Amino acid sequence: MESDHIAIALVHYPVYDREGREVATALTTIDLHDLSRIARTYGLGAFFVITPLRSQRELGERMIRHWIEGRGREYNPTRGEALKLVRFADTLEGAREEWGSERGGVPKTIATSAKRWRGSVGYEVMAERLRDERAPFLLLFGTGWGLSARVIEGADFILDPIEGKGYNHLSVRAAAAIIIDRLLGGMTR
């Protein structure tokens, strides 16, 4: 079953800092490496990095060029293959418009959070929807201390949080890997 109608977005703004202020966070290249590999492994259509900060986009673009066109391509060609999925957008709306234009429809957004929100959807229900619908979807992951409430409340769907044994502070890379496998693991087999 195909999963290329699904894209992920790593949101650097608007997200919260530890004091609960809405901020723009710094890009980390390890997030780009790991999330692009996850996206490539599960056959996703794109990986959007959302940041309004030009310096951060330039940093990410320079790193990606190194692995796609530069010396990194010779050193590790598979890394560049995964990084080809990365796209940069200034805003979440810009990413939605680009993904929708490419896929021929308005993307449905799926927000993730470490806390439970009213009306959140379980993984089995969302996995079934992703399997059955060919409309474009955009799965949102927040950096810092998570997506702002306005992003979550504006999403079409909110996923249930990952629940462990009382500890609930995963890195975005770990959370993305768990969530994407729960939603799409059966689609790629």
C-alpha cells in the first residue's frame, strides 16, 4: 500500500519554550538526518521543515547540499537519497499550500502532542484513515516544548499522545519514529 500521499512537517514555529512562551526554535541537523530517513523508510511523499528564520533555512539547505551534491554524496549516497525529501517552508500554511498544490487537494493536518487533547484520535483509527483515503495528509511534529495550542487546535486531527510508564518527554526524533511506525508500519509491508 502506498504512503506517498502523506508528508511530515517538523515545526520550529510556532512552538513553546520551557516557560510556555511561543517561540521559534533552532534547527538541528540531526533532526533533518533522522526524520528524512524515517520519511524515506516509510515511503512518505515529503518532509517539510518549517521555520521563519532565514539563517536556519540556510543552515539546513547548506547541510542538505553537502549530502546531495557535495562530498557527502560520495561518502554516503543513501543519506542524500533520504535528504532529497526535505523541503523548507516559512510557515505551516506555506507547507500546506505547497503539499496541496503538488497532491491536488487541501491537506488534512494531524497534530501530535505529548499531552492528551479533547477529541484526540487513536492510532488505529488514524492508521485506517491513512490507508483508506488518498487525500494528502500533513503530520505535524513540534520542536522545543511542543506545538503551540493554536496549531493543535487548528489541525484537522489530533493524535493521542504516546503513553509510557509515567515518563513523557521523548525527543522529536524518537516520537516521530514511534508515531510513524504505529500509523504506517503495516502499510509498507
